[in-house]
Amino acid sequence: MSASIARATVKAVSRRKILPTRAALTLTPSAVNKVKQLLQNKPDHIGLKVGVRTRGCNGLTYTLDYTKEKDKSDEEVLQDGARVFIEKKAQLTLLGTEMDFVETKLSSEFVFNNPNIKGTCGCGESFNI
């Protein structure tokens, strides 16, 4: 697998009701714009793929990669023209999560506001469910 394309930070949020008709993952307008921008120069790729890997001091981290095709076990989220695919292993950990893109003077990164997280590490890069 190729190197990740962007840095991702995890932020625990208070519990909110998960509606069964909602997508597993929702994107903020800034995340939609960034996904579209990243794919603009990659015509052979159809979207971004979100996954989880065992890593970090708290157990799991998110991965973001370009993808050329949808695997049959991937969950597809299509929002305002931005396509994001969720790997099977990450689907339950992302239910009800909001994906945001935040830019500051020092960094630019995708932030996953996840109500399912029980704990995070001090740097915000790993989490546990």
C-alpha cells in the first residue's frame, strides 16, 4: 500500500444519537472541497479510502489513501460530488463520524469527530473504541 496522502487527527466528541438512515461518515463543506481538490489532479483515481491500522500509543489510527476502484466490501460515501470509501475494518469505528478539514498557520489536516471513541493519546493521532 502506498504512503498516506494526508495527516489525520482524532477528536472524541460527546455521544450523539446515530440515525440509521444517515451515511456512516458525513463530510463538512471544507472536507468536501479538500477531497475534490486532492482528486482534481488524479484522474485515474475515483476517491479517497479511509481505513484503520493498529498503531500509536492508544491502539488505532486512521489512514487516508487514493483509490482507483471500490472493493466489494467497501462502504461508499458520496456527498456533494466527493467520494470517500470506507474499508470494511473501519466501518464500525466510523459510524456517526464527521470528517472535517482544518487549516491553521502550522498545519492542515483531516479531523475525524468521532462519537464512538473512548480515549485518545495526547497527540491526537491514535484512539481506542
